[in-house]
Amino acid sequence: MPESIERTASLPVGVIVERHKLDNPWQDHQWLPVEIVPGAGPVSEWLEIGRGEGWVRYLIGAAPLELHRRETEAYKVNLSSDLPRVYVLLRNDDSPDAAHEVRLFLVTASPDEAQSYIGVDGGVMEGVPMPSDIAAWIQAFIDRHHVDEPFRKRRRRRHDEDATQFGKQRDNGVG
């Protein structure tokens, strides 16, 4: 069987979210991802894991953290930051049979991919601190797959005064 052109790696991670009260006349609470758990298995129901004054934490599910060979530059940028992050996207769950008001949609280590989801569908995209074993796993993936692409300066084309512009012949005022 031929090897796939697109090389990927995947690691299941559990996602912990927090529901905390807000002192706000328009919104009484907020959901935020706060932590990921490497190697978590499937979660059939939300599991309450902590509670305090005005907040509750749940393990809400597991999702694959997927790495793609073409995203290695974004992973390098993430790992080089002071605090590398894993980004979690929660989406509103308005379905009639929904047990909770949010659902886990995506987990990614690419800040570029995370940015593309900001503000989409009223969801919440937050970065959570990246555990060191996940950082080491991502670094190993980068070491295997990253290829630096040399900078290529575009050559400018000479301007031709007699060339057509926007599909029409230019009128030089002669004639």
C-alpha cells in the first residue's frame, strides 16, 4: 500500500471546561476551556471534577489532537512562545436533545487554525497551557517533518504602457 502524501499524527486528549458565574446584567455565566488531559479515553457523559464558589469544572469529552505535516511552521511558532498553548473550540449546542449548552468541537496546536475559528458560530476559542509531554510529542513531529522553505523574492514585471487594462485597450488620447 503506498504511503499517504499527507503525513499526520494524532493523540487523544480530554478537555476540562469551567462554568463560572459572571457579575453581568446580560449574561449570568461563561464557559471556558481550562485544561487538557493527554491520552484520555472516550467520555460518555460530562464528569464533574471540581466545584468552588461560583464555578464548576467538568471533563466534557475527548478529541484527537491532530498534527499535519504542512502545519509544522505554526507548531514551531507556538512552541517558541513563552507559554505554548493547545487551542480548544467550544460551540453552542442548541439542539433539542442537548444535555449541555456547549459541546467540544476542535482541539488544535496550530495558532493559525485556531485564529480561523475566532468569532465563528458564537463559539469560544481559548488556548490552554500545553503540557510538557505534548510539547515534546509536537517537537518530535516537527523534527521528523519540518522543511524550511527558502524565501523567494518575486520578480517585478516591467510596466507596459501599451498593454490592455482590465480587458480594454487604453486610450492614449491619440487618434
